[in-house]
Amino acid sequence: METRQYTILVVDDEENIRWLYREELEEEGYIIADAASGEAALEMIPELKPDLVVMDIKMPGTSGVDTLIKIKELDKDIPVILCSAYSDYKQDFSTWASAAYVVKSASLDELKKAIAEVLSQHYE
């Protein structure tokens, strides 16, 4: 039986974060696309149709939370994992529409675990 390859859209204004996520997540077998802003992500989603979006909260222009709301308007079934260096956003009501909330750290283990859990809940 063939295992499905999932497409993940990584949205972060920091190029080094996008590069790190791409490297680590491609090693896990995911197909990675990335965007440097919420606006760019919203333009990509209709054609890309990602299985999951991993997105920073604090970005110039449209914030991750505002982009999350717009993604849900485009396609309510796309799960979004919000990432932030700040754990206090976890209490923000507007982040509750996300499938998961991960605090950024040097290790991507927590993010990888969240991705695997969200994908298995949504697609298996």
C-alpha cells in the first residue's frame, strides 16, 4: 500500500525559520511549500491546496491569527498549526480556531509531533 505524501505550507517572515522547517520536514517525508507572509500564503492556498499550514503568529502585515481566519474562510477544512516564540498567545481566544499551538524552540520535536497528530486526525 502506498503511503500518502502530505503537502505542508510553512508561513513565516523569517527566511531562516522557513529554511529550517523545510529541511527538517522534508526529511520526515512531507512536501513543503513556503510563504514569507500571510498575504502570500492566502494567494497560494487555492492552487496549492495544502494538507496543513504551519504558521508564525507575529508577522509584519497580516498577522498569523488574521491569516488563520482568512484561511478558514477560503477552506474551513485546512488544519492550521500556529507557532510562536510566545506562549501567552495560547490563551488568546482567536487562536482557538487553529488545530494546534506550538511554542517555537530549538528542537522541532514538538512541532513534528503536532503535525503528525493533526494529519492523522484530519486524514486517516
